[in-house]
Amino acid sequence: MTTTTVSTAAEHEVDETVHDHPSDAKYVKIAAILAVITAAEVSTYFWKSAGTLALVLVLFPMMIAKFAIVTGYFMHLKYDNPIFKRVFVFGLVLATVVYMITLTAFNYFDDIYLRFLRG
């Protein structure tokens, strides 16, 4: 007596929601990109004369890029339903806005960085 664990009908079914999984080489490339961005972020520690505004303008885009890469590839949001991507993007925007409001409320941005606007 022989038993089969998969029925013949199930063998031929195709799930249209399945996507091609990224290869190992793709993950290595993504890890290398994340390492370069992280190294650039860490290098800002050594900027002795950089002001707060300069650091925020440099670090925020790197933070957003890393967030997009990690959620898009490692969390597979690139292949999932778009509503999941919207939830994560909304969270990122909300966190950024709250962080900027908090910094402004505590007068973290000194007027010295905005003097060029006065003329």
C-alpha cells in the first residue's frame, strides 16, 4: 500500500500571490549598501564643525533610505499588498514629524543656523 502526501491536483495549482524570492547575491548587495550607508552615518561623528542643521539634513535622508531598503527587501514589503507599505511609510512620516516637532519645542535648532536667511 502506497500513500502520497500531496494530491495530484495540489501539485499543479499555481498561487498567483507567490513572488520570486531574491537570491543570496541580492541580499549580499543589499547588505553592502546598508553597510556603506551606516559607515557614512557613523562618519558624521567626526565632523567637528558641523552644525545641527547640517547633521539633520545629512542623517535624515540616510535614515529614510535604510528604512526603505530594510522594509522593502528584508521584510518583503516590496512584494506584499500595498496597504502594508502605506502603513510603514505613514509610521516613518509620523515618527519624523514628531521628532522634528520635539527638537523644535526644545529649541534644539539654534538661530545661528538660520542667519543666512536674514540677509
